[in-house]
Amino acid sequence: MRVLERAFVRGLASFLRGDEDLLQVLLGPRQVGKTTTTLDWFLRKYPNQYIYINADEWLVPSPDQLVEVWQEAIRQKKILILDEIHRVPQWDRTLKGLWDRQHREKRGMKIVVLGSSSLEVQAGLQESLAGRFRLTYVPHWSFTESSNHFGLTLDQYLNFGGYPGSYRYLKDARIWRSFVRDSILHAVLERDILANHTVKNPALFRQAFELLATLPGQEISFTKLLGNLQSKGNVEVVQHYIKLFEGAYFFKALQKYSKNGIRKRLSAPKILPLAPAVAVGGSGVGALDESRGRIFESVVGATLMRSTEELTYWREGNAEVDFIAGAGKRTFAIEVKSGAKPKLRRVGFDLLQKQYPKIVPVFITEQNFASFDADPLQFLGAI
């Protein structure tokens, strides 16, 4: 298998060439190759110039061990890669003290931080390490990556895409779904969220995840969503659950496009799974005729999430546009159409442009999707 250099390593290369001494933090969903890709890249580009430490391999992780490996990296003048950092008690406070000292002493040390429990790492960054790190998002595998590296067709990607470790089971959907559900989705729900966050009703929490997985690309009313759950709860609880799912990189709840900030915050969110495998593995339903269009729309949305500055949706009565994306000084209204011969209707575009004349309309279809997915900004910039 040929070596694939994912897009995030370009940012890593820039960081290592530069003079800044911020912590380089790589965050993203589980099982997308953060550690494997990073170490492979370091092995090829910086052989014998780094120290890799996995705190999960320490019998009893402690702040003292973290201090020791930090000092060893300084002594050897090597890049320090810290994996599963959240396993170390008080890791964020310890890193804060070490970073502050090396910053005062102008050592110019390079540190790369990884963690599979993204929620735990995010909390530590926000609480203790503000202003001391540069964050790089490592997303699910895109269609382009999955096609180029594993040969997936678009149909396969819509049914199985996102987690490369699951692609070995493409020939057996039952085994694939079991692997994704048990080894990835439920592992995150149980180990990363329920084990570390206060969730008063775990059964309701799991039901909420399974229900959201059945709603790719759909707007939801929190009240109606709550009514479809089999346990008692309230709207605030469901909103809290969605925030946890977002922090674990399962879904993104898109807001409605509006110049009015209050209206935007109060709008019904549109549920965007960040990979087809989240929707298919979480719901048990594949990209069949009735759900294919929604999953394809969600794939386009996930691609836009990785590339554009702001992503929302728009609706006015029965008129709608799937996505509103900001890129540079331009704003694009993006309508997604699936099928071999999609009907390209402009009703939503026309009404939207009456209110916002400068918005640029764009159709994404299965026929031009490969070009769009390969380089979204270049694709939009050419319009």
C-alpha cells in the first residue's frame, strides 16, 4: 500500500519549520489514524529526531513521568510527541508549567500532543492551556482519500466511509456494522463520554445518539426529538447531549443562516453526521434509496466543514438551500442533488438571492462531487 500523506501533516510540517514554540495539538475522532499517520510521517521526514511517548503504556501515569520525558527531550534536543496525554493526572496543569518555563528560557522546543479522548483534551486546553497551543483538526477520511488509498467507490463510501480501519470488512456489511458500532461508536460513548462526563440518564443518552443517526441532513425540533425518545427528559438535556456528540466528532448541529444572531441561535438545528459510518453504523440503515440523498448531502456538508470558515443552512417557509458556506470574502449557497440525472431547481436560490444578492449559487451533484471533494476551495473559487 502506497504512503498517503493526509492534509493535516502539511500544517504539522509548517509548525516544525517555524519559530513558534506553541504546543501543536492534533485533535479529531477516534480511529482515523492520528497516531499512525503522524509517526509514519515523522519516521520518513524526521528519523531519529523525535521522542514518542504513549501515556497509555505507562503502568501508573503520573505528572512526574511527564516531567521526566520533557526534560529528556530537552537534553537530547529532540521533538517530543505525547500521545494519550489525557491518561496523565493533571496533565494540563503539568504541561502549562513546563511550557511556561521553556517559553521564558526561549528553548524553542517542539511538542506535539495527541489524544484519542478528544473531549478530555479539549477541556484541558480550554481550562489551563489557553494561548499556549495551536490546534490542528484531524478529520474522518474523505471520499478522495478513501478512493485514492483504498479504492472505494462513491456507493461504498456512502455506506461505509470515514474510518479506514473498517474498510477491511467492506465485503460483509454485517461484520462492518458490528465493528464500527462496538469498536468505535460505542467505545467513544462509553469510554470518552459516559465515563468522564455527568450524564444523569445513560439510556436516554444512547437513545438520543441512535435517533440522531437516523436523521442525516435533516432539521430537528428539540421538542419533537424529545417526543421520539422513550425516556423522560427535557430540551436542555437533549441540547447538552448534542454538545457532547459534537465534542466527540460524531455530529455537527448546523444553525440557520441569518444576519440576526438571536434568530440564528434559536433556530432548529440541522443534523450533520461527520462521516457516513456514523449515520449508517449508528442507525443500522445503509445508504438505501430513501436515505442515500440525505447521506450524500451530509458528506458534502462534512467536506465543507473541513474547508470553509462558517457553515449554516437556510430555510424560508418551504423554500430551502442545503448549505450556506463562507470562504474568504465570498458566501456560497450550496444545493446538493443526488442521482444519475438530478433535477436542478432554483426556487430556494432565487428567494435567497432576493434577500442576499451577493450570495453565489452552487449545485453539487454526484457528477461533479469528485472534483469538489478533492479541493473544495479551488472548486468554489473557480465559480
